[in-house]
Amino acid sequence: MFSNEFWWFVLVGFAAQMVDGALGMAYGTVASSLLITLGVPPVLSSATVHTAECFTTGASAIAHRAFGNVDQRLLRGLVAPAILGAVLGALILSHLPGEALRPYIALYLLIMGLVIIGKAFRQLPPRTVTEHLGTLGFVGAFLDTVGGGGWGPIVATTLLSRGNHVRTAIGSANAVEFFVTLAATATFTTTLSFNHWTAVIGLALGGLPAAPLAAWLTKRLPLRPLMVMIGLVVVALSLRTLIFG
């Protein structure tokens, strides 16, 4: 009934959501890389990933809220500018060389990843930092839409580097990501001829069961190992982009 390609999408959706839900990043990076490798153009790849993420990020947002991982101050500060950034990014994606931005984003994230690893070994109490959330939300959503992924690495990583608690940084970023994907998808569906529903359904089916499990892991994992893990993932993804493009 379903092709082998469909089940690969399911597997990738599960793995990507496990990483994204637990560490706050990498769903778009993993899923977009797969689609582009299969020959899907970047604009349609971004549209496919964001459409699938409407389901997975919705489930992830509900799960993180249920486990107490969402800080309302972070949520309120990020959500409106993020929606605006997502819509603008989707509107101009076909006219902007998004690939040209990748090395600069990767360099920024490499630095942030190293900052997070350093903070994991410093005995500083976590706090809620709400300065410049609007700018962070707008830029993170814009680059996420243009590049087919990046919300988590940019937003969750920046929140962590400022000293926010790892659990609420990840949970809040995941909750706002639902609104980012919804805004981007609504814009894409009105501007593109879209027919990659097999990939969307496969990615969504794989990601839905992973969302609550990943949120539970975020609440249970010890703080220092989780921060080190996030930092290492960010550094690895950044180096991969800088070295291989």
C-alpha cells in the first residue's frame, strides 16, 4: 500500500522529532536535508517540512505545556514577531538566495554552541531573560522559513546562551514553533503549487508519537548533560555546514 520511500519519511519524522523535541532543534535540518537529497527544490522542501511540522509541533507544544516546560513570558515575547518573520520569509523565499546565508548562520550557531557547553560547567543559577525576544523571534522564524529549518538552533540556543533554564528554553521554543510553522504553511499554500503530500504524511506520522516522549525526556534528563548534548549537536551541525556547505 505504501512505498518504501514513505516509510523512510516516517522513520526520519520520528528521529527528527525525537531530537527536536528533546533538544529543541534539528527537525527542519534533518527533514529538509533528506528532501533536498531526494531532489526536491529548496522552496518546496521548506513548504513540505513546515506543513508536516504543523502536526508535530502542535503535539510537541501540548506535551511540553503538560510537562511544565513552557515559560509564558518567553512564549508571549516570541510568538507575534515569530509569526511575522515566518510570513515574510515564506513570501520572499523564491526571490532570496537562502543558501548564501547558511555559512553566516552556522558561524553564529558555532559560537552559541560553545557558549552553551561553557555554561554547562559554570555554577550559575538559571533565570528567565526576556530582553530582545521580539528580535530573536522574528529573525529565528524568518531564517527558519527561508532555510527550511533553523528555528530551534537559533532560538533555543540563544535563549540558553543568555542563561534561561534549559527545560523552559526548549519547551517555550517548541511551543512557539507551532505558530511559526502554521504561519509559514498558510503562506506557502497560497503562493505555491504543492503536491508533496506523501512526504508530509510520512513525516507527520513519524513525528506525532515522538513528540510526547521527547517532551518527557526534556523534563527528566539532568541539566548539565542535557546542556552539553545540545551544545555538541549545535557545534556538529554548524561545522558540517561550514565544511561541507
